[in-house]
Amino acid sequence: MDITDFYDTFFEEAEELLADMERHLLELDVDAPDAEQLNAIFRAAHSIKGGAGTFGFDVLQKTTHLFENLLDHARNGELTLRRDMVDTFLETKDMLNDQLDAYRNGEEPDQEAFERICQTLQRLALEEIGKGLEAAGGEAPTEPEAPAAEPKAPAAETEAPEPVAEADAGEAGGSGRRVVSLLGVGEKDRGLLVEELGQLGEVIEHHGDETRYEVVMESTVSDGDIEAVMCFIIDADQLEIRAEGEGSTVEASKPAAAKAEEATDPAGAKEAETATSAQADAGSAPQDKTDKPAAEPPKATEKPKPSGKPKPKAKSGGESSSIRVSVDKVDQIINLVGELIITQSMLDQTVSELEGPANGNLVNGMSLLQRNARDLQEAVMSIRMIPMDFVFSRFPRVVRETAGKLGKEIELVTEGAATELDKSLTERIIDPLTHLVRNSLDHGIEPPEAREAAGKPRTGKLTLSAKHQGGNIIIEVIDDGAGLNRDKLLAKARESGLNVSDTMSDDEVWQLIFAPGFSTAKEVTDVSGRGVGMDVVKRNIQGMGGHVLIMSTPGEGTTIRIVLPLTLAILDGMSIKVGSEMFILPLSAVLESLQPSREDLYAMAGDDVVLKVRDEYLPVVAVHEALDVSDARTELTETIAVIVQGEGRRYALLVDDLVGQQQVVVKNLETNYRKVPGVSAATILGDGSVALILDITGLHRLSREKKAARPARRAAPSLETVNDNELETSS
Amino acid sequence: MNQTTDAALAAAEAQNSEFLVFSLGDEEYAIDILKVQEIRGYENVTRIANTPDFIKGVTNLRGVIVPIVDLRIKFHLDKVEYAGQTVVIVVNVEDRIVGIVVDGVSDVMTLSPDQIKPAPEFGVTLSSDFLSGLGSLDDRMLVIVDIDKLLTSDEMALVEKVAE
């Protein structure tokens, strides 16, 4: 086994820690920092440093080290936080992210950036700590850069990917010279282990055989940490750690007395710390030190292993109830459950054809199976669901920075952060949402002066909300800004050569902002105004099977509403029949269905037909024409018109029959085939056959293309080529 | 490395390969048996509109949606009918699963390299790019199809090209 196997775990965890750190940094109240928050930030930096050290990610380790020191001073009150300092911290956090990415890709991080950030941090440390100490007065002088002047030094040089476990271990350990005994460890692993121990401290000597191999080492690291590292390679019961000269095994849960000792001597050995700074240290954080050990032992005993050692994977509190599973595995389960549902409905169909009392049990069993299968499906689908908090949590930062750049005062409110959404969708919604938020900040909310002049509070309010509605999730970006300006939009649209008229409905006018290359911003700013983006936003959201609506009231603000399906894997569908073929329409797109009467159908130039539905003329899309179904009803009044909505427009789809509503498992056509126009995906019906799920806008496009192709053909039939035969079959 | 020439090396690799022999009308074709996943009947194929006529549609292969290609139409055979003998050979091509409709599967044959002759330049219907060679066995001639190349080719329109 190789330590590199744990890289991925480390990367993932470090990423989470950084996200955590960012959240805390943003929440931090500069004037009255919350001690718990500072601690949390410190712990995150500390844990990353530990991991980086073990895995040999030098640059990352050094950066976090400096960062950690600074944070340590901050949480000890030796450093007065300022807003720009928090900005620097955030920058550092980004830097750490970059470094992490570099390591993940097997590259060395950018050296220049590293040096720059180090200098910044060192300068901050020098300036601020100096000041802080003066202010505190009388306190023992500390080394300005103070690499080791941190109470948690014992744990600092070790690793254990889990932040809490590690922090615990740091307190629960001892220091100084000790004997690590490896019991029943093969020669190959022994070499690896000694090497590992070498990274944790200084190995003085090692000897022994397979049954008992003793390593004498000098280390500032706690026993718990040594154990945590070793346990990557061997089992806990193969390991024995005791202080030199001591006979018994030292367990991770040492008596509180040992802790006190540790507190006064924070193992400065490695860093050659001076006694004074050690004292200063002990003095500065006694609270933290003495409180925790007392709380430790019970925690340790809770852990499943009898040795009571903190396992590297163990988490504290609510976190311990989660496991990490690869998305592939989850998807596989979802697929299998989908199959189960299909098989179940196949059986169901067969059973429903049976008659007679003898089948009573079978029928009962089937209904039970059906219920269980549905429950199972629901439960499995929920695995993929993650709360919107995952998305919303990054916006405080975006808002803060954007508002800063624009010189606006903005308060961000999030609602419904617990609303759950499919993971793949959550990841894909981030970019479009970021764009919308920036846009609202830039164009929506007015500068403070303008707001005051309009009789509104100086501080603009931006609300991000998420909620479930039916099978959809609705995400809204609401600002209380000036609202969209109809005249300006229309003028701008004319200028950019778009086809607009003054009689357009507000909805249609608002949709103009999604036209490519459209921007009403007076000048291009760093934030927005280039006119690229909004169309991309719309496309992205449509790509996820959703759509965007805009509501705006002049002077009061704008709401941009994104409607997305909860999941891409399952769809509420309406099965329709055209000729002998079955298709599925996404139920979310279906508004109503009706039988068209002759007087409501109007022919328009060429082949076009519109259907009048309650004072609205809807383009008619004959499904059999678009999809070349040969045995469909062609008499318009005999068909059924399904009024559907796609990309904000309505169409009347002509179909032969409505069959029913059902949930279908969406299967990608592109896995083994390719994208098909007019079809978004496929599904498997109860009888095992495949039905295509129709893409409404694609269908409309298709039918238009066909109509466009036809007159041309009439005019010049001789020019027809063999290649056209695929389009020809319909006529 | 010893002094083997490339041709000899390739021959050694291809030594005694096994082929699945199938018929399209009166002609006999063969494909590398390692590409074949399974053979099943032709049934329950859902038509897909606006695709070339040789793409019969898609079918459900134990929960996986698989496109079905009729090679008889692709190769412009006169008689295309779906009878009891008509089978679908499910092949694995570049991580994709594709079913090909043929008139029947006859047997599995082992061919040694010297039984495989290079394919002559053909006409338009079946470019010799898609052939690995012609196999001769007594008085039979097998057209050995490079199914990978054929099914991923542009003219089969089975695979979406990145440029699109």
C-alpha cells in the first residue's frame, strides 16, 4: 500500500475545509470576531497543513503554516482584525485552492504566487502582531514571524485528514522521546512506517524483528497522531506507543495532568522555540487548552475501536453519520432501481391480465412489490439530492466582491437553502446563477445615492431563494432595484437589429435580455455589460431541462425565476400516441389538451396552421409530420391538440391519442447513439419497448425545417438528391 | 527485440483469429468475434425519425438503449425482410453498444493469417477502408469487416462528431 492512495481523500477533504474556511471568513464580524469562528478557520488551516506535510506538499504546507500562525494570533486576540485583512485571508484561501488544484493535477504550484502570498502574510504578521502586542502591553515578546508560537504545535507537523479528529488528537497526545513498537509487521511495511515516522519527528534508532520492531523517536507529535498516521498502513492493535523508559502503553486518552504539562511545554523542540515564547503561548491560550482535555476522554471512548484511538476517518458531531461514495456507484444503483421499476411494471401488466381467485395472493404481492419498489426508488433518488446550500454558500463572497467593485451596498438574503436538488444539477446551476446575481448587482440594484433619491434604503437587498413546487425546483434571484426599463430594452433591441414591436407583451420584452449580444449597460464594466452571458445563461438552464422567467416592476425590482426539474433521472411524462407509435411528453411542459374544431384552425401563408385557444394563436406542430409517422390521423379535427410550453413559447402539438401519465426513467440516447432532433431522450416502457421523449422546441424547429424544405422541392424536383430521402418519407 | 518485420509481427498477432460469420443475402461476412457481445432476435425496435434508413431505431437491451443498424440496407441489398432467421448481432465498438441486423449467423471460424488476403479496391458501397481483408476457406469467400471502423465512420452517422 502506498500513501499516494490517500491523496484523493486529502484533496477532497481539503477542499471541503477550504469551503468551510471561506464561509466562516465571510461571516466573520470584523469588529467583534466570534471566537468559535476564528477557531474554526484556524482548525481548517491547521488540518490542511497537517495533511500537506504528510503527503509532502511543501508549498501548500508552508503557505498554510504562515496562514495558520496569523490566524492563531487573531484568535488569541493578539491581532486586531481589519476588513482588508479578511480580504487577504480570502485571497490566501483562493491561493490554497489553486495550490491544491496544482497538486491534484500532479503539478507544482505557482512559485511566484506562493512567494507573493507568503510575503503578504509575513508582512501582516510583522505589522499587526507588533501592534497587537503593544496594545496588549506587558505580554512577553513573541517572535514576529513566530513559526512555532502556536499552542497546537504538537499536532502541526502530523497529519490526519480529518480536521476534528486531528485537533482532538493534538490535545490527547504527549511529546518527547518515545518508543513506537510495531507488532507483526512485515519488512516492507516496516521500511515505509519508519519513513513515515521520520516525517513526524526524528527517528533515533530502530531495531527488532517481525514480531516486535521498536522505533525510538524524538517527536513533538502526539501519540494519537502517530497512531492515526500509522493506521493508514497497519491496524491499531499492531501498534504500541510509549514514552521512553515508561513501561506501559500510552493511550490516546491520557489523564488531564499530562495535558497540563503539555500546555506549559508546547513541544517547541523541533522549532527550537525559546522558553519565553513558549510561556507567552501557554499564557495566551490557557482556556482552550485546559477545557478541551476534560472533554476528550468520553469522546475517545465513543469510537468503535476498543483502543479508543481517534481514527483518521472519524468525525465528530453530526458529521460522523455520513460516508463518501463515488457518484458512479450511486448512479449504478439508480440505474438498477430503474430496471427494477421497469421489471415490476412489466410483471404488473401480466398479473393484471390474470383472473380468478387463485391469483389473489399474487395480486396482493404485486401491489406490495410496487409500493416497495417505489419507496426504494424514492430513497435511492434522494441519495443524489444535495441541499441548495451547496450553491448558495458561495454567493456571500460573490456579492461582497462585486458590491465592493461597484461601490454599492448590498445585503444578501438566502431562503430555502435546505431545498434539495440533484447533485448534477446543483453543479451546473452555479455558473448561470453567478451570472444572474452579478447582473442583478450591476444592473438591477442602484448605487446608494440613487436609491436614497428614490426614497429607498441605501442598502440594496438581493434575495436568493429556492423552493420546491410540484416536480420542480424554483430558484429565484430577487433584487429590489430599479426594475427593467421597457423602453430602453426596446430601443436597444432595435439598435441591435432585433425584430421587435411596441405591442410586445412585457414578458416578451423581458426575454429580450436573453438575446445573444444584448446589453443595455451603458459601459462595459468588469462585472457585466459585454452582452455575452445572458444568452449563455438561458442556454445552460435549458440544457438542464429548465426555463427562465423574468418578472419586473419599475422602481421596485426584478425577479428572475429559474424553474428546473428536481432530477434528470426521472421524469413525469405524458404518454401520447401518434399512429401506432408511442411517445412521451414531459408533463411539466403540458398545459392542456383539447380537440381542435374547424373554426379555430386558421391556415397561414403556405402550410402553416395556427390554432386559436382563448384569444391566443398558437403555431400548430403536427407530430406525425415532424417525425414521419405514416399511419397517423391527418384530418386535423380528428386529432388532439396538446398545448405545450417550451422555452417560454406555446405550441399546439397534434397527436392521435393521450394514453396516460407515468413516471419514466430517462435514458440517454447519446450513450450508444447520438443526439436526435426533436427527441431529448428515451425511456423504457412497461412492455420493455423503448419510447422516445419528445423535445418540444426541437420538434417545432424540425417541423419548420420540413415545411421550409418542401416548397423548394416542389419548385425544383429535379434537383433532389438521394441524400434527401430521409426528409422525404413524410410527404 | 529481434529482427521481425512489421508485417510478420502483425501476422503473428493476427494468428488464427476467430471470426463470427454471418450472411447478408447470399454473401458471407465475418467480424472479429471479440467485438461480439451477444446475438439476439430482431424484435421491439423503436423507430427514430429523421435518421438514415439503415438505422432501424433503438431497442432495449436489458435497460440499455441500443441503436440498431441494418447492414443489408446499408449495403444496398435487394431483399430486406425480417423473418425468423433475422438476427441482431450486438457488438461493442469503442465503448458503445450497437446492434447490427443480418440475415443469419452461420458459424464461428478460425482463420490463419495466410487465409486472409488483402481486400481489393472496392466501389462506393463498401469502401475497402472498412475491410480487414478477404478470407478464403475452401471455395467460400468471407468479407472480413473492420466493424470498429465501419460503425464509427461518418457515413454511418452513429457517432456524434465533436465538431458538430
